[in-house]
Amino acid sequence: MSRVDIAQADIGLIGLAVMGQNLVLNMEDHGFTVAVYNRTLSKVDDFINGSAKGRNIIGAHSIEELVGALKKPRRVMMLVKAGQPVDDFIDLLIPHLEAGDIIIDGGNSNYNDTIRRTAYVESKGLLYIGTGVSGGEEGARHGPSIMPGGSTDAWPHVKPIFQAVAAKVEGGTDGSPSAPCCDWVGENGAGHYVKMTHNGIEYGDMQLICEAYYLMKEALGMSNEEMHGTFAEWNRGKLDSYLIEITRDILGFRDEGGKYVIDLILDTAGQKGTGKWTGISALDMGIPLTLIVEAVFARCLSALKDERVVASKVLSGPSLTFDGDRQAFIQDIHDALYASKIMSYTQGYMLMQAAAAEYGWNLNLGGIALMWRGGCIIRSAFLGKIKEAFDKKPDLNNLLLDDYFRAEVEAAQPGWRRVIAKAVEMGVPVPAISSALAFYDGYRRERLPANLLQAQRDYFGAHTYERIDRPRKEFFHTDWTGSGGDVTSTTYNA
């Protein structure tokens, strides 16, 4: 066990699960001395005597000892389970800290909790950061994407550490050849909000890829080896990304007995909460996050395994016989996946723009794309185009209005539509791909049937409506039956 009597650690970290241990080793690799603590003290000893042996890492057996090992201003980062454990550790830390010290939550906390905690910690004279950390175990060890927000005054004190350990990509905003996948996001809960949105887009990306796989397997009858080759080819083009890359590897992986592992995995999936939080936030702010919500619901449907087994024996559908050009349809699947991916990011950015207005955050949308280009789960070459779009027009309302993305969707449309039509014809569910097209077709329409909806609401509830021949914000009610009177509802909700 390594202990010292004088403060010499640059940062302290609480929580020595795999992510915590890997991030500590990453920090030490970059020249920082780290003090560590875990509620289960044996984990501290095992880490210090194991992979941390001989490194500038200090083990602590108490919160008091951890804080005592830190240089001022003290920086303490928590990588613990979201929820009550974060609040518990904040309350344990506060009595041992002084004005200007910094508490950092690096877990997957709900942004509302981070808004509350920032205010609470600042009321004690301390500073608070809620930061998203993406990239899994590998990212934590070799370079994650880090999305910090909270007390603005805390950023200069953690910036050298966070940017040193973060992933690096080409094309720094300051003209440098490389840039860290980490920058200040904004006040209070902004960092965790951006991480939540990242995870929502991740849900969408994964579901889209699963639907592409399912079409190849069910509609075309492709073998795992054929699909492995297709994803390998896709990863060399527009779809180049971490998730396409690992899908390629998964489809080619066999166990010791020579069986493809993918065929042995039970087809049920859960969700830890961030995808659901993204959908709830979108509903609260009225943003049509249709694709990401469909991705969450697809997981919910997959979890009904026992019911689906019963239903499969009694519910009928069309024949799974494909009689077209297989290679052409594979290209169509590629185009459908790419166009749907554009819709997913479009919706995610719409949500972040709405949140920035709602909470007063000054989000650098191009900078967020840069942070996501490396280290995180949704990292891809595609994100460079998003950064270019916002660099060119920082006030861009919607990615679909950027010249590049408009042209890409236009080129992909024919294949995208053919895929959905064929999927419906064959009874293969593609909820995310089809919802993406429905969103696109709705967004590009000047007029939608909501006029009828408003008439219905006014008919049964006197909710009023606006007219196209009168200025906006003037509301009208019709006595549709001749016996409803002139009384209208006191609220109007579009």
C-alpha cells in the first residue's frame, strides 16, 4: 500500500471498477499522480499491488486520507453507480474539502441530478463538474471522449488532465494538427445532457445496424461470412465507424467449437436508462426524436421473448422469399442505413439545440461533433461532416438544410424507399429505418394533416386553432354542432 504524508496527487478518483482503474492508469501514463479510494477497501489494495504497482498511484483507505493526498485546489472524481451513491459520496466529501475544491461526477448521471448537484455543491463554496465519459473500458484506458459541464470556474483546473487523457483526432480548432476529444460543454447539467444525447444516438445507430443485419439474414438469407465481408467493405466507405467495425468482427467470430457466437446469443435486450431519458427529454421539449425512441421500444419488444415465441406459432405473415437482385438490394440496405443515420444525428442535434435554449447553455455544436469523432462508441468519419456543417454555419437550424447532408439524403432516397417497401412486403420489421423515413417525409412537407387534428380537438374540447389567413397567435373556435356555445378551453397546446 502506497501512502504519503504530504499532498502530492494531482487528482483523486473514487470507484475502482474496470472503468475507474483504466482511467487512473491512463492518467498516470500521462504524467499525473492519482490517489484512489473504493468503498470496498480490498479493491484498493488489490489495485495498488496489482496493475498499479510501481506507478505514481496512491492508495487511500478513507475519504479523509484520499483528500489529504491531494494538491490544492483538490480535484476528486467519482466513477460510481448513478443515483443515490453519487449523492452519498458528495455528502461524505464536502466536510473534508475547502472553498474552490472540485468534485467531479464521471458516471452516467441524469442531467437533472447534475443541475441540482451543481447548485448544491456551489452553495457549499465548492465547484462541481458532471462529465460524460464514453468509450467503454478500452476508451478509459487509451483515450475516451470526455464531455464536461458544471461550474465554469472549475474547467481550467481539470482541463490539462482531461484533455491529456482524452482521445485525439486530426484537425484541431486552433489550427493544430490534432485535437483532444474533450472540451468544455456548458453550465450545470450540459455535459451530462450531451452524453445522454450521445447515448440516445448510440441506441439509434445500434438498432439501425441490427435492422440492416436482419434484412441481410432474413430477407436475403446471407451467411455470417457474407455479412462479415459486407460490413468490412462498408467500413471502408461512408459508413466507416466503430459500430460498423465491431459488427464486422462479431459476424466473423467463432467459438472454440467453430460455431458462430452471434447465432448462440439470445435475442433479448434491455436498456439502462439513458435512451429512455433522451426520449423523455424530447417529449418534454416537443422534439420529434422518433428514431431514437423507436430504438428504445425495439429493445422493449425484444424483451418480450416468451410472448414472441407463442405469437410466432399463431400469427401469420407474408413469405420470406426474395426474388430480386441481391447485390443491388445490399447496396439499397447500405443507402437506407446511411440515410437513416443522418436522420438520427439530425434529431439528436435538434434535441441539443432545444435544450440549449431551454437551459441557457451555449453549446458548441461543431465542437461536440469533434468530441465524438474519437474515443466514444459513436465515433465515425461521418462526424467530421457534421463539424464542417456547423463550422460553415454555426446557426444552422437543421443538418438536413446543410448542402452536404441534403445531397447525401437525395442520393440515398431511392434505395432507402425500396428497402422499406420490400421489408413491409416481406414482413421484416425495420422500425428505426422506417421511422427515419417518416420523419424525413414529414419534415420536408410544407403542410401536414395537423389541421384536421386541430379541428378534432376544437370539436370535442373547444381547444381553439389558428388560421392560415390570420396572423399567428390569434386563436379561433368554431361551434361545430350549433349547440356548443362560445366557451373555449383556457389552454392551447399544439
